[in-house]
Amino acid sequence: MTLPTLNELLSAGVHFGHQKSRWHPKMKPYLFTERNGIYIIDLEKTLQKLEEAAAYAKKIAMGGGLVLFVGTKKQGQKILEKYAKECGMPYVTERWVGGFFTNFSNVSKLIKKYKSLKEQKESGALQKYTKKEQSDFAKEIEKLEKIVGGLTEVNKLPEAIFVLDAKKEKTAIAEARKRKISIIGFCDANTNPELLDYPIPANDDAVKSIDIITRAMSEAIKEGRNELKSKN
């Protein structure tokens, strides 16, 4: 696997944690020092944990499994969508659908409805309706796009989720725990690493930091999928 170097992590600002007043005590083993009231993440630990997380994600991909990318934080939405698409994995970047894991059958119905409406629109089947009805369909498609647009190929629960912000995505994490779905993700200085099975100590706010870590995960998954294809 090709992982970023320590210098590349440093250049991307992966080491910048949160203010001293906002830290989580259980992050102490992953922190290097404190500078001007800001905790600095130990990048050697970041690289070690990133390698473990990437290897696990690659293993899932090699077995034909799914890793769901979850990140509704504004600065990470486009990045997660981009890299999820690149490695052929589903994603949620607008808002978490409550009950996605715990009531999967309901979400499956929404996915089917979205796909059906989109297909009808593309085939011109909706043109037989009035302008108002067509407008209503367009609004519904747009609404469903935001909810399940990144889940169109999902027909089973994923083996793992890759989460950008553990605090923001607490509902997704709680549901994953209930269904025994592995949790991989960023673990900033203000996050409890015990919430994740594979915590990656890293800045979850800066765009460059989000990009470099997510890209590494995407590359690992691509490698896994390519190895699966070569076996078949």
C-alpha cells in the first residue's frame, strides 16, 4: 500500500489538534505536545494507525465487502464523495438517514424509489404527467438524491464505515455499534478514540488533512478491489 509520508502529513496540517480546553483525555497517547494552547497530534502514531485502518479496509474490499464513507461536515462533503466514487464505495455526505443500519429495509425502499424515479425521468416516462406533477417528481428526486444518492448500489449492510467526524456522526456510529459494523475514522484531539475500532489520529477540520487521509483510505480499498478482480 502507498501511504503518505510524515512530511506529507505535516504539510497537510494533519498534526493540528484542538484547543487545550477542548481535548479528550483518552487522546493523550496520540498527542505529541501542546503549542500556543493547541494540542499537536503525534504524526508517527497517525501513520501507524492509518496503516492499520487502510490494511483493514483493503481486506474488506478484497473479500467483496463494503466500506461506507460518512461525512456530512461541509468542508469534507465533496472530498468524501470524490474518493468514495474513485474506489467504488457508497457514501453519505448530506445527512445521515436515521435507522439506516437498524431499519435497513426502510432505507432500501427509499433507494428503490429513487432509482425508479430517476430511470423514469431519464427515459422520458414522466413526460406524460402535467407540468406540476413533473415538477413534484423533480423535487422528490432532488430530495431523495440528498438522502440516498450515494447509496444506489447498496443492497446489504456494509462491513465497515469510514467516518470523518465521530462527534458529528454519533448517530451513525451508535447504529454501527448495534449492528456490529466496524468503525474506521478520523480521531481529532477532541474525540474519544474508544468510539472507533480503527481510530486515525488526525485533524478533521482542515481540507488538506481530510483529503490526504481519505485519499489513502480510497487507494487501499482500490488495491483490495483490484486484487479481488485479478483473482476472479
